Amino acid sequence: MTDQIQDLKIENKNLKNEINLLTGWISLISHDTKQMFSSLTWIIDAYESEIITEEVFFKMLPEIKKDANKNLQTAIDTGEWLKTQYGNFQPKQDILSAKPLFEELRETFEEKLKKKDISLSFIGHGNLQIVCDKVLITFILSKLLDNAIKYSNVGQEIIFTAVEEANEIVLSVTDFGTGIVEKYLNSIYKFENPVFHGTAGEIGAGLSLKIVQSFVFLANGTIEIDSLENKGTTVTVRLPQIDK
């Protein structure tokens, strides 16, 4: 009976987390979309009414584009998340090797790395096998690496680590950039946390870490963030080691 009560408590907690995620997600998307289209409508109306000049109009377009890109990324992330919510999604147990996974990430982010002259290094066991749904783990690591690039300064280094500890596969992404102010660490997965900007003006994490956390849980893993302001950040994902 005690075990059943405990199972119900865990299930209830998971359902509350899912409801909070969905509610917050809808609220955030609604707010951001409304804000973007309001800005876009205002600038077009102002230009057509000759309230602003053509020169001012074109000066304002980059900011509108930045907001549009942010909302586009939100739409893409939403699509990825929705894939896991319908049709009785069950994570696959794909067998992946750490080094090839790292190389795929390096190739994906080659342009962004080059733009900031950031070196991406691998530490750990290259032939380490990771048993996890490839869609989930690729999304997780891509978001972590994308954030690491955003908050790194030109010429810095990012380290991808893949090791085995006890019965866990430990994957981490470490940067030496701006770090996170301590007061924001506890709210990093919440929707009310502020949106940060990268060192080159990139849009901050937004929904990324919230979806990452959701995907890590789907993979039966845990996620940890260690960060110091102006020192950098390490995000660690721990996955169960599954017999192949």
C-alpha cells in the first residue's frame, strides 16, 4: 500500500510538472507572438502614415528581424516537443558513440563557432556508447552547445565531456563565458525567468532549457547546472547506463 501511495505521489508530481510546462509554454508563446506582431504592425503603420522616415524604418528592421527569429526558434522547439507528447511517444534506445555524436554537433555549429573564433574540444572516451533516443539527446546537446556559444566571448573555448561514472553516462558542456548570476540559477527552468542576451546580442535561452529539462526527464536522466558570473557555465546531463 505504501509503495502504491508513493507511486501515485510521483505520478501526481510528474503530471503537475507537465501541466506547468504546458501552461507556461502557451503563456510565453502568446506573449512573445503578440509583442512581435504588435511591433511589426506599428512600424508598418508608422511608415505608411509617414510618422517615421524611410531611413528610420530600415534602421528598425534588424530589431524586428531579431524578434522574428526568436519566435521562429520557439516554433521549431515547440514542434520538437510536440513530437514527444502525442501518439504515445516512447523514447527509443538508439546506440550512439560519443565521438561521432560530438563530430555531428561540431559540424552543425561550425559557422557559429567560426564566427566567434571559438574552439570546441572533446574530453573523455570517444568510443563510449550512449543508449538513448537520438532525437532527444541530439536536441539536448544542441541546445546546450548553442547556449554555450551564445554566452562565450570571442576566442574562448568550449569543452564537451563524455565519461562513464558508476552506472551513469555523464555528458557535459562547459564554457568560460559570462556565466549566470546566482540569483537566477534557481529559476533557470521557470517561465518567469528573464531572457538573456548573448555576448554578440544573440537572443537568450528562452524555452530551450525548459524543453531540455523535459527531454532529459523523458530519457530518465538528470540535469545539473554549475555557473559563476563572468567565469562560465557547466551543464551536466546524467543518463542511466543501460546494458546493450
